[in-house]
Amino acid sequence: MSTTRQQQVEAAVKWIEEAWKAGTLSQTGQAFIGQLEEAFTDRQYEVDDVMVQGEKVIARVVITGKHTGIFAGIPATGKTVRITQFHEFTVNDGRIVHRFGWYDTGTMLPQLQTGA
């Protein structure tokens, strides 16, 4: 029998997998998403960590992709970068009732700079 914690993790991971398959995982509401999708065309993802506290579930997703287009004014470098994305879920009775996602651009942008 699954525990509540296991059900919460399973709900979050299932949402991430389905969003990836549907091509909507990158949709966090941040203004640069269109640029990100165009600049990193061979993205792959991995659920790196999932943390649960009460009804809240935080999933850290690591996305790797090759920088093949302009992003944040930086021309294509051909570098493969690791992009960290977070998703915060509220899970009630095994169902996601709220989700919010964001990217950690503070660790992504330095990877694109010359000499990085």
C-alpha cells in the first residue's frame, strides 16, 4: 500500500513525465520560455530530486541541452548546458491542485559565457 508521501511524489513525477511528452514542461510562465525552447533544441530531462513537506512537493528537474540559438542576447555557443527547473506542487488526496514552475537562470547563464 502506498503512503501519502509516495502518492504525492508519484503524482508530481507523473505530471512532469506527461508534460515532457506533451512538450509543455518548459511552460513556467517566465517571459523567456519561447527563447529557451528555440535556443536549446535537443533538451533532455531528468527528475533529480523530489522533496515533500505536508501537502507541498518540490521537484528539481535537470534539463540538458545544446545551445544552438540566441538566448538572452548570447549567440549560439554549441555548449551543452545543465538547466535547473523547479516545480512546486500542492497535492491533496493524490491529486495535484496547484503547480508553479521556474528556472534557475542564475546557474544557466554563466555556462553560456565565453570561457565557461
